Amino acid sequence: MDTAIYRKIILKEQIEIPLEVLDELSRDENSNVRGCVALNPNTKPETLDVLSQDRYSDVRSRVAENRSTKLETLDYLSLDENSNVRGCVALNPNTKPETLDVLSQDKNSDVRWCVAENPNTKPETLDVLSQDKNSDVRWCVAENPNTKPETLEYLSRDKYADIRRSVAENPNHKKKNLLNYLWTNMKL
């Protein structure tokens, strides 16, 4: 193979790569190359299926990030032993809301944070996550446009100002939340 193409793939430069070359590179011994193939939006879903079972979690994470990955493959990766892979599934905007429901109960707070950030997360799931012990998770709930006004009202009383600020900036907030934020953060 042309070494210039090889270097560009490793450096993640945007170039048009023929599908047959992507298929060939998906079997490369170098996991960085396989990872670049997994991220490429032109990689065939069938190739992504194979890469979803790669022994390296970095490759599986990149499959989980790819918007061309099949829903069934995302479901499979949502059960991965590696929390980074599960987090990438949780961030993928194509992940099914039902899969996000399961991931919202993950023991790893970074995975729950990713669920709270996903625009496909159901309002009911965001309700539960609004009470998460991790403030980063609550912060993402406060920023999510699917969060219900009642949940935002609850978060408007959070002890962290950044969360209250995000509530005030959320398009679903009630005016009084903005006033509460301003009142509690005014410096007299």
C-alpha cells in the first residue's frame, strides 16, 4: 500500500479512501489504523460490525462513535466491559433511547454523564439522572434540551452555581428559575 495513504490514515487526515482499501485496512495489524477505519464515516456497517469485536478497546470505542454503526452493533457495544466504549455508545446520537435507559444505570459516572448529554435521552431518564450524586451528570441534565421544566426546577436549587446557570440557560426553563439564579448569585 502507498505509505502516504497509510500515514494520512494514522494522522486521521480527511481523505477519500476507496471502500476496498478501507476493508483491507480494517484487517491491518496496527490498531491505530483499524481505529481510523472505525472512525471513517464511509466504512461499511458490515466492516464496523467486525471491528466492534476488536481486542483493543480504542478500536471498539471508535466504532461506537461512528454514526454509520448499526443500532444492533451499538446495543452490543453498550455491554462492553470497557467504560470508554460504553461512554462512546452513550454519546452516539443514533443510540436508541432504550439503550440509553440501560446505560443511565451504569456504575461508571462518566457513562452516566454521556447519557445525560445525549439529545436522544428520554425526559424520564433525565429525571432520574438529575438526582445523580455526581455533579457533572446533573450539569449535563441541566443542559439537555429534553429536560422537563419540573426537573429543571429541581436542579435550580442545586448547590453548584454552574448547574443553576445551566438551568437558567436551558430553553425549557421557567422565567422564575432565571430570577432565582440571578438572585442567588448577585454580589451586593
